[in-house]
Amino acid sequence: MITIRCTKKLLRRLGASRPAGNPPADVAPTARLGDWHANVLYRPGAELVLFVNDRSLLPVVVPARPTDIVAIRLVEALASTLLRLGASPKVVEAEIAEMTVVQIGPTRSRQILGSMTDFEYLLDHRLEPGRTLIDAGLELTGAPCGPIGMRRPRDVALQLLASGE
């Protein structure tokens, strides 16, 4: 179980906007990496969703269309990303299994939103013809981030997966 915490722009696009007085129940995530924040990005010739993990700040970028399978795309792209970062296939399988139930909710961390803005800027310089979104996202995983003590999201994510936190 995870919650994808969407910006207002993405909530509207997903058709999941909620009245301000009726937020979703805060259910603790069962996945080791925890919940994810997400925003839709409009680029020339592409509409993307940038996901950033709450605990590790690991970024994952997927196509925004079709909108109804964006959560499935997160899971697929995350599996590829973690395997390419060197995570054990067994650990990746366990993490993905915990992400089968997804709840949609509003963002709740300005700090993560700030990191998303940084990743968005960095992503613009990595979106080149012939490069996959996985490749562009993998480059972002090496950027040191202040909210996690200037560590790299890939290192924090692998540590969280290995430790079982």
C-alpha cells in the first residue's frame, strides 16, 4: 500500500480532486520506500509525470498518457530503475508487491515539492532525442539532495531497501 501525493494540477488531470474538508485517510505505507509525490510536466512534444519518493527522494519519470495507467507505469519504471541501480531482484519484487494497492491524495511536503522543482530543472537538460525516460531519471538519482543530508537518492533508496526500514 502506498499513497501517491499529487499536486493540484495532477489531481485535476486524474479526476481525483477532493474537497478541502475531505482529505483521504492517512494510511501508513507498507512499501519500504514509502509514499510518492507526483507532478505532471508539460514539455514540447511530451507530457510527463515526475514521481519523487518521500523517504529517499528517488525520482522516476513516466509518460503522462494515458492517465489511467500512470500508477502502473510508476511501478514498472521503478522496478527497472531499482534493478539498474543494483538492487536485488528479490528485494525489487517484494517492493513492487507492496505497491499493488495505491491511494491518491494531495501533496503534504513543501520540502519534497522543492526537490521536485530541482529535479524538473535538471530533467530538462537530460531529455534528449534517443534517450529513454528511465535513462534520464537514472541520471537524476545521482544528484545530491539537501533534505537527505546531501546524499544521493539512489544511495538512500538502496539503503532503505537493504535495511528493511
